Amino acid sequence: MKRHQLELALRKQRLLVQSAHQREQMALYAGGMRPLLATADKAVAGALWVKQHPAVLAVSSAALFILRPRFLVRLAMRGYSAWRLVQVFRGRQRH
């Protein structure tokens, strides 16, 4: 029994050393992605903030609608066009 426990402890130690090495390698390889990941983190934080403060989004949307209705119509048209374009490309990929 003692031998089996020793083998398990040695294997655990080897795996810990291997995983530490792999973490170091990942940190080196992912260094170039740091700005992209930071931007994604900011976007997620912003989305969470909006989710926690829906009234701010509603008031700002209403103000935009009152002050700049043409801007919102153009924005809606662009969004609809982009959505349709995605639908067309998805349809082509299925065939």
C-alpha cells in the first residue's frame, strides 16, 4: 500500500510541474491577445452595468428618439440590412 501511495504522490508532483509549465507557455502565447481580452472584459462589464441599470438605457433611448429620430431610423435600417445580409449568407451556407 505504501508503494502505491508513493507512486501516486510522484505522479501528482509530475502533473503539477507539467501544468505549471503549460500555464507559463500559455501566458507567453496569449500575451499578444491581452488588448483584445481587455476590450472584451470592458464590453462584458458594460453589458452587466446596463443590465443592472435598465432605466438609464430607457431614458437615453427615449432622449435619442426625441432629439434625433432620423439618426435612429438610419441606425435601424442599417441594423436591418446587416441582419438580412447575415440571413442571406447563412442560407447560402446551408445549401
